[in-house]
Amino acid sequence: MTPGEINIANRERSRSVEFVALLIEDIIAARQRLSLAGTQTARRDVVRTSLAAVEGMTWVAREHVRTALAALEHLSPMADLALREQSYAVTESGQLTQRPRGLPLLTTIRLVVSQAKIISPEIAVEFSASGWADLRQSIDVRNRITHPKPEQELTVSDHDLAAVASGVSWLVATLDYVMASTNLALTRYNDHLRETVQRLAAGDSEALAEYHAALRQAED
């Protein structure tokens, strides 16, 4: 990455941190309202606010991983479309058109993790953990109260609230771990690039040979 690209990435990272902080603040505020008025309305508010935060944090992680893959030149055209939730179609006149293609939330989370592992193979996310199961249940609860039907129950139980809290905690920890891992990959790449440039500037013949080999590989 060039110095300019690093500065842009740092600004984007700062905005993302502020965005996530706002989402967390919303969850805290919703839980405080619930503690003051333990009504079903307050319980539903906690569920909706928590799942909105989950979607926002997943978006941040998705963009983070996409940017990291692009910076390390490991972002395939197909992965780029998937991570941007886009698809394409060809009209009868042969024109390409881009179309939004929303992914289910759980699918997006697994996509983010699988793509992050391309540049950070050491990433190990346990999708059999109780937190993942609780997140799945949280989405079911959110869907039930957000798109209610006459035959469905709008009551949010203590068990539902516990699942939401557990699912959010699991997601925050998992996405933080994934993004930290990809940041480490970027740091290693930048450190290696800096060392290579210094060796080239010093006239290191081995570094020059490695550089030309990398250029040939890129052309192939």
C-alpha cells in the first residue's frame, strides 16, 4: 500500500470505530430502558436494536476484509461482487448491468470469515459454539417480532433476551478477532514491502532477483 492508501485506510478505520461505538451505545441505551420499564415493548426494542447493531458490525467487517484482500491483491472478481452484495446481468443488447443482491446475515458472516482466511489462514472460528446458535435464534426472534403474523407470538421471553445478549457478544468477539487477524496480515505485508524497498535501494542483488521474479509471476 502506498502512503496515501494507508492514510485513507486509517481514516476509514477511524470512521468504522466511531460507527461501531454508536451501535454499541444504542444497545446499552435499549437495555437501560428495559431495566427501568420491563415491558414487552422495551424487550422488543432490545431485540431490534441489538440485531440492527449486528447487521451494522457485519457490514463493517465485510468492508474491512474486502479492503484488506484488495490491498494484498487477493480479492477475486467473484468475491468482490459477493462482498459488495452485487451481481450482474447481460441485457439482450449485450450491455452489462449491476444488480444489488442481498445475502442472508448468517451467510454474510460466514463469507467474511472464509474470505479473511485467504490472507490469514490461522483464523479459526467455531461455528458450533453456543454463541453462533444463539445468534441464529436471535435472528429468528427479530424476524418474528419485526414481521408479525396473527398466529405468531410477539412476546419476548427471558430466554430470548439471553440468546440475543449471547449472540451479540459472540459476534463482537468473532469479528474483532477476524479483523485483528487481517490487520496483522496487512502489517506483515507492509513490513515486508518496506524491507524489500530498502534492500532494493541498497542494491541487494537477491532482492532485485526476487522483485523480477514477482513481476514475471504477476504477468503470468
